[in-house]
Amino acid sequence: MNAFSLLLAGSVSLVGQVVLLREIHVAFYGVELIYLIALGAWLLFSALGALSGGKHPSPGRIAFFFLLFALSTPLGAVFLRASRILFGGVPGAFLPFSRQMAALAISLAPVAALSGLLFRSAAGLYAERGRTLAGAYGIESAGALAGGLLAAACLRWGVQNFPLALGCGLISAAAALLLLRGRGLLPRRSAAALSTALLLALLWQWAPLDRAMTAWNHPDLLTARDTPYGRVAVSRHSGQISVFSNDALVFETEGTEAEVFSHLAALQHAAPRRILLLGGALDGTLRELLRHRPERIDAVEIDRTQVALVRPHLPAPLRDALSHPAVHLILADPRRFLK
């Protein structure tokens, strides 16, 4: 059971970390620098948790930490989706830096600290049974590897981030229930059983909950989905379709950016016959390039999920451009396509 606790602690900690990092990425409009800051904060908080949790390890104590972890992970995701509203942010604008760091710390600190507490307590109990701390590190690392593989597989299979957070919490709550079995700690067993049932119910209804939370920042939401490249959201207001990636506006259907981008480039050539378009196949650029009557346009898009999600909601002229005989839509990494 001690080895099981270590293995599971490594797994849920890694999955919880991935879940919250993805939510932070969306909450900070896809700025990748936040990953470095968030990882540093995670290491700091998990170290503080490990330093504070070394006394009197026991299965009941470990179960309690698993139970807190089970609730903290989905709550951290919910908080991040609401953070711009809670901190009084202007729609479409970054929060002030101090509030950004506060949102990051509030979301990460409980989960990361509990990750450190779980490892320190489980490793301490493992060592008390005559085994080595090196062995404890090895088991926990194997669990982290399994959690990383699981998180990567979920991204590949299209599992959404919020149900992944709930699933991580559910595994943690079930672990707490298992560790408390037959130990006579009735209040903790009841809390673990209640938490397991609650997370199961939330997981059953994850889709409307996920949509409702996404709509906090996109009141006119049509659809939204997590992809391996970010969270895509599509909204409609007064007939205008707006597409967001990681909550940052990618394009809207009544702007002029596509005209400026396409014609300034195409007019540099007397009669462009073959055109390569890397990205931008959905925003009207194709429609404008077709005005130059090329023989062929190779339009390369990396995110097939985004194309499938956005395409049905585009105005008819933009959809027709995607189906034009001269247009060859290629779903691939542009770097590999160029090679």
C-alpha cells in the first residue's frame, strides 16, 4: 500500500500540474512565458509542502492529503477561468502584473503544496518500513512518468481539460477512500465517500459545466473545445463571428485584416499562379486571394480540430472559399509540409 501511495502521488501530481498549466495558459492569453513562471512557482510550492509535511506519516494522513488534492485540482481550474472576472479585468486585456501573479499563486499553491505533502508523507512511511528513500523516489518518478503519458494520451485523444481535472480528482478521492478502508476514521471516510460521489456527478455533467465556465469570458459563445494547441472558442454577436485561441482574438468575420494581408502580398506579383498560405485559411484570406484567380492555393492549417470546429459557423462566402476547386486545404504541421 505504501508503494501504491507513492505511485499514485506521482501520477496525480503530474496530471494535476498539466491541467493547471493548460488553464493558466488560457487565462494568460496563450503567452508561453507563463509556463516558465508557473513551473518555478510549482517547484517552490511543492518544496514548501514537502518541508512542512514530514512529521508522523500515516495512511490516514496520506488519505487526508489525497482528499484535499482531489478537491483542489478542479477548484484551481474553475478559479483560473473566473480569475479575470474576480480580479476586475477588462475584457480582452491582461490583468495588471501583480494580479496575474496573485491568480497564478492562488491556483497553484494548494495543489503544488499538497503534491509535496503527499510525496513527503508517503516516502516517510515507506522509509519507516525499512526501505530506502531512493526506492521511494524511484516509485514516485515511475508514477509521474505514467501520469505524463496519460496526460499526453488524453491530449491526443481529445479529452477536454475540465473532465481531466475532475478525473484526476476522482482518482485521488478514490485513493483516499481505499487508504481509509477498515481504519475506523468515520468522518474522513464519509468525507472521502462524499467527495468521490460529488466528483462522479460532476464528471457525468462535465459538458454543460465546461461550456458555462467558458461562457464567463465569452457571453455569446457558440462552441468551444480544447485542442493540443490551445482552447478554441467561437462566439457570435449581431451576426459577427469571432474566433478565439486561448481567449485571444484570432479573427472576426467583419474586419479588414484579411484584405490587407492578402492583397499587399499578392500585388507584389504580376499574376500569381501558385500561392502558399501557412495558417489563416479560415479568416477570409482565401476568399481575397481567389480574387487574383490563381491556379492553385495550398492552405496549410496545423490544428484540424480548430478547422472542424470553426468551419460550420463561418459565413457562406468564407465556407465557399474553402471548397473552391483551386484551394487545397492541407491539415499538417507547416514546417513538415515545407520540407
